[in-house]
Amino acid sequence: MIESKKLALLRILQILKDKSDADHPLKQEDIAKRLADDYGIEIERKAIGRNISLLREAGYEIESTRNGCYLAERDFEDSELRLLIDGVLSSRHINAKHSKELIEKLCAQSNIYFRSHVKNVYTVHDWNKSDNMSLFYNIDVIDWAIESGKMISFNYNKYGIDKKLHKSSFHKVSPYQLILHNQHYYLMARQEKWGNINYYRLDRITDIAMTDEPLTDIRKVKGYENGINYKEISASMPYMFSDKPEKIVVSCEENMADQIIDWFGFDVRFERKDDGRITATFRASKKAMLYWAMQYACYVEVLSPASLRQEVIDGLNYAAKKYGC
């Protein structure tokens, strides 16, 4: 394929992006050979030097050494790309196919040396991934519905013992916000049939559609008259239950403070007790706290509310019976 010499400036930039870095500088004759072999563009060495000068004038940082030149600054550092790639790999809501495509796009932001190293280290199929292919389509529809002020409808699904998604229920909701929490995407929405706020996993949603019906203003929903408190949602609802947060008090050893802050944020009040333990006071979803307290039952004692403490006691007694205790 032979391209016009007018494209030489663009192709030189692409060659520097793709084939050069501080450890792999390119001489002008190397660039000339790439231009000829890859694009069929034949230009003299002086013309390459002029084009590189033009790229520098345009703001590209191209460094020169005795061994050639290279693109010194990119939109993303390799360490930043690794961080983004790790995020894609660890996100269970992104299926293997889309993860692979996203990683390839991220790798394209660096050079061939970065891409070859990444391919040797990461394998998408080694990670637990959703098999729902609709995630990105779901995001597009929800974004458009929120912008348009319209309700959406969809089927909500659960996994069966065959490890496949099966329709569980049909929902018509007023969508308000997409929330990334605990490595999963959730849709915060008002279930129109029951009038309550729910959180739906995006990777469990199929057959989504935007309706012609206007959504219910969030400020008309009880408890959300002042809008959405995102800080409260992220810190006080570790398992994305929809009940309103309330005051929780727990007793534990001091070394549990790190875990409590990790789960519930910095709006926690700690107090040392005479017995060497501490109490932690914070706001959280009561339903979520039941699961959390059971998870940390060996380390944390729920002091209040009394109803939650009793639910934990009942749960532990029920679990003990299962093990013949």
C-alpha cells in the first residue's frame, strides 16, 4: 500500500508512539525504513528531521540521543495503564470478551514493548467474569434514560445451578444513578410498583428498554427530598441494601478500627473503654449490618440497636444448630 507523502507527518508520529521509548530510540534511517515498509512513503532523511521539528513545535516531547529519538511523553504512563488494566481485570461485571477489548485499547496507548509484556502477564480468562454481554448497552440505555428523564424496564436475573442467568422478575423503574461499589456496577432506581429505592446489579439486567413514561423525581421519594447523598450510600451500605442508614454501635478490639474505616468510611466515632476494647459508632444500613456483623462475629459485638443485636444472636444460634452445637 502506497500512501501520499502528505501523510508522512502523521505516520512519523504513529511510528514514534508505537515503536519508540527511552530504551528503544529510533534513528532517522529507522523511521525512513518504517515509512517505506509500512506505508509505502519514500522521503529523504532531511525531510524526516523537518517533520520531527514540526511535531516538537506542535507540543510533542520528542527527545534526541546519540542513538536516535523517541517520544518522551504520552497521554498515559505505563504505570497508569497497568492500574487501569488491573481495574478492568478485577471488575467482575465486565465479561471476558469486553475485558479483552478494553485491555487492547489501553495497550494501544503505549508502545509494542509494553503490549508484549502485558500479554505475557495477564490472561483475561483466568479471572471470574460475568457472562452477561449486555453491560455496555445497559449503561448506554440507562445514561440516555436519565438524561431524557424517562423510566426504563428490564428483566432481572439470577444464576442457577447450571451457572447461567435465568429471569427472576420484571421491573419498571425510575433510574437515578449508576454506582460502582465492591467491584460491581449498580443502578440506583425507584421500583415503580412498590415505590421504594432499590439497587440493581447491572450485570444481572437483560432486555432493557427506555419507556415513554417520565421518571419520578428523586426529590419526591421519601427520604430523598434533598437529593442523593453519595457519601452516605458508599460508606453506610456495604452490601447495597436499600433501607435508610441508622445509628450503629459496636464493640471490638482496637485492631478492628482499620476494617471498620475500610467498610464504613471516616465518619466513625471511636471511644476507648476501661477493658481495653473500643466502641465504634457510625451510621449504616441495618440489613447490611446484619450480614457484616455475622461476617465479623468472632471480632465484633453489636451493642445497638437492640433489634439488630437480637437478629445477630438469632442468626448465630441458627448457624450453631446447623453444625450440631
